[in-house]
Amino acid sequence: MGMDSDLFCEGLVRRFGSNAAVDHVSLDVPAGTFFSILGPSGCGKTTLLRLLAGFDKPDQGDIHIRGQRMNDVPPNRRPVNMVFQHLALFPTMTVGDNIAYGLKRRKMPLAERRKRIARVLEQVGLPGLEHRNPQELSDGQRQRVALARCLVLEPTLLLLDEPLGALDLKLREQMKVELKHLQKQFGTGLPPTGCLTVTGPSCMCARNP
């Protein structure tokens, strides 16, 4: 374990009654990499992400992000953002307001928020769509808005919960390439953003540097 790892966790266990949803999982994810975990439905992938994001606590084991132990750090204090399987975009907000939500919570000035929103929309291939409603966009475009909402906060670690599961096969293959391309863009920042994604067998991915 060291500062050259975005994520290091050792011996993570999360039990629900007699069932171990996460059973002694250990990971070491190098900084700025795209790392995927493949497994069938119900094997504990989402539970693992919830532990890493701080939405749940492990019964055993330790979580370190950039060398800092995170077990007792609340979700809003962790350098982590998570894209949920069903995206969780706010339907009554514009694309720009969805992306700005976390920046507003940080009390960032309006002018700086607008710059960041414009920049991240350009990076995810949606320039000029900040005034659109998410319901007016395609599935692939909504996926990119959800990614932009996380990436604009410049997290150390981006967690993706089956990000391609709701897409049709053609769009799924396209988004695989785009996800890796986006991670390479943000993975070269200071600090670089690492990406951990969990996926089912139908959306098979591989670990890529």
C-alpha cells in the first residue's frame, strides 16, 4: 500500500445475517487506472461499492484511498464519487443544474461553476446542452451527464455501478470505448482520477492501465 495506489482495501467483510455479501475482499488499484470487477447478479458488487463510498460500513477490514484510512470517514468527506446503475439524475433540473449540484454544495462561486460545467460538458462530448432537461436526452447522453456530474468534482476515485447495464448492445459497446477514453483524460490530472467499475457478465470489461 502507498500513495501510488488510488485504492487499497484488505480483508473487507460485510455480512447480512449469516450471509457474507462481501467475503474477505482485498484490492490494490494503482493511481489513474481503469479497474473492473466482473460478477453475476447478487455476488456483492454493489455492496462493495457502497462500502468504498461510505454508504455502508464493513464488519471487518480496512479501506485506504491515497494512503488515508477511510473506515470512519463519512461519505461526503471521502474523495470519491459514484455513478449509480440507474443514474439518479434530478428530472426537474436542467443538465447544467444536475452537474452543478455538488459544486453548489461546496459553495463555489457562480462564475467558476459555469466554467467548470462548460468544460466538463465539452470533455464528455455534450457541449452546449446545459439548458436541456435530462428527459430530452438519449440514454447514452444521460449516462454522460451522470459521469459529468461526478467528474466535475475532480474525485480521486470514480465508482461506477454497472454503468452499461441499462443500455442496448450497440450503445453499450460504444460507451465502453468512451468510458475508457474519458478515464484516460481525467486519469492524467493532478491528482489523476482512478476508475473502479462493477459489471455483470453481459457487460464484460477488462482491467486497463
